[in-house]
Amino acid sequence: MHSPALIVFAKVPQPGRVKTRLTPPLTPDEATTLYDAFLRDSLDAYADPDAFGLGEPVAVRLYLAGTEAVPDGLVPDGVTVHRQQGEGLGARMLRAFVETFAAGHERIVIIGTDHPTLPLAFVGEAFRTLKRLFTVALGPSADGGYYLLGLNELIPTLFGMEYSHDAVFADTLARSTAAGAEPVVLPPWYDVDDADSLRRLVDEWRDEVAVGHRTADALEALLEAHPDLG
């Protein structure tokens, strides 16, 4: 098996467990509804055989945190479900890469579901760059982290760091170079994880930037409840 694989990191949508930095202005239930919309729309988009314009199939592997039951209808056909394992985000991502390489995939990208306007062409570009030997694909996010990491060889040092600070991207880039890999930096994007980024999403959606239909419905309901978001 030599096909590329996309690892999707996510949580089972539950109030108080997801999008907590959006509460306030949102209630925990509203934040969960929004996260659920992001997750389902992302999985549908990623599972489309032509999603990334590669001309070859991409195996989509959903890695869920925790042990909660998977909600009915969450996972599209063809997407396999796995559980995150390890202490801390870095250890969990490393384990997911190890398992996915062991499954026979040679070009692997890990991504989340918190960027509903992210062009899928960026993901396709990551997979294309990974055809070059010992390459690291990185998509920087506006908060100093990254929205995407792609590898064609396992580099454990990329995962032995602290996360959730504004130098994660810079640190990962430096570690990639130190390991002797060729880093390829994709266009920057942003995650929707606080009130300012939510307002940015609302503005883009109103300007007719495409989002999934569940996300559009969720945003419409939020604007009715919170007119100040617009």
C-alpha cells in the first residue's frame, strides 16, 4: 500500500470539551454545535475522492480523543476511525504517524477540523511536495501554530515540544531543518478558536466565502442569537 493518508485529529463533540475558548461569547451548547458542524463538514470534504486533486486515492484516518462513543452518522463511508493514544498532543500525534506509516502509507498529512474556509488545494499541495525525499510540509496558522503537518519519513523530534504557544510553527520549522529535512511552507491560514477568529469567519461567510452546509446553518443560527458577532 503506497497511497497517501490524511490523519484527522478531532474530539467527540460534547459541551465543555470542545471550543471552550469560544465560551463566552457562545454558550457551551452553541460552541459544541459549531464544532460538530466543522467536524462533519470537514470529514465530508476530506472523504471526497477528488478532494485534493491528486488523481489518486487518499486514505482518511479519523483519530478521536477520549473513549466516548462515536455519534451516529459522524463518519462518512471510507473513513476509518482510530483512537488517539499518548500523554500530551505531541505524543498522540507521533503515535498516529507511527501507526499510519506502519499501515503502509508513505506520504502522510495530519490536519484538524477548525478551519472551515481552508482551501483543500493547500492539502493537495502538501501531498505533492511529499513526493520529494525527506520533506516536511508545514501550514502556519495565524496563532503561531500550524494547521497542517506532512511527513514522508518519521521525525520524532518534531513532536517533543510544548504546544499551545505562539512559537510552535517556528520551533517545528527549526527542528525540521535540524533533522536534515527540506521544509516546505504552505500559505498561512487560521483556526476558529476564539471570538476574534469567529468574527473573521462570519465576515468571510457573509462575503460568500464557501463553507460546508452545516457550518453555514450553524453560523446563521448564531447570528440570530448573537447579532454582535456580525
